Amino acid sequence: MSKKQNSKETADKVVRNIKRQTRRKFNSEEKIRIVLAGLRGEESIAELCRREGIHQNLYYRWSREFLEAGKKRLEGDTMREASTSEVKELRKQNAELKEALAEEILEHRLLKKSGSADGEDGI
């Protein structure tokens, strides 16, 4: 029995790996097309999902995400995401400004000290 059970488990693993490797990936345009087709209501969601080869839960998740993103956009809650290069450039500018500020503070302190020393000497 254990030998038969092992071969069944091995076969199940092979099937799962094949399903993982052949899982269909949908890009954003395909997801939008499918969600809009469902929102049009020309066919049932079950029929749409069967035709597209997706589970109904997946359709409803995409639909919810689509509507939430649209709602946020219309409310103006979404901010433009900064690109990595923009973030790097801003960090570089920030470091340069901090360094310039530190130099100015140091120079100010030195002038203040030299001014108070001059005042004490009576010069």
C-alpha cells in the first residue's frame, strides 16, 4: 500500500507542478477587458469566466480591485508614484543640502566665536 500511495503522491506533485508552470498570466489590459465584459452584462459572469478559463472568484477580485482603483482616482486620493531614479536624485539633493547647511552652521559658529573674541580683546 505504501508503494502505491507514494506513486500517487508523486503523481499529484507532478500534476501540481505542471499546473503551476502552465498557469495563464493575464496582463492589465486583459483583466480590464474581462471586467468590462462582465460589467456590460451581455452574458452571465459564469459564462464569461468559462469562456476566459478563469475562476469566478478571480473575476470578482479583479472587478473589486478595478472599481476601487477607479474610485480612488476619481476622489483624487492616488498620488503619482515616484520612480526609482527620481527617488535617488531627491536623496542626492537632500544629502547635498544637508552638507551645505552643516557648512553654513559651522561658518556661523566660527564667525560668532571670532566676533566675541575680538570684542573681548577690545580690537
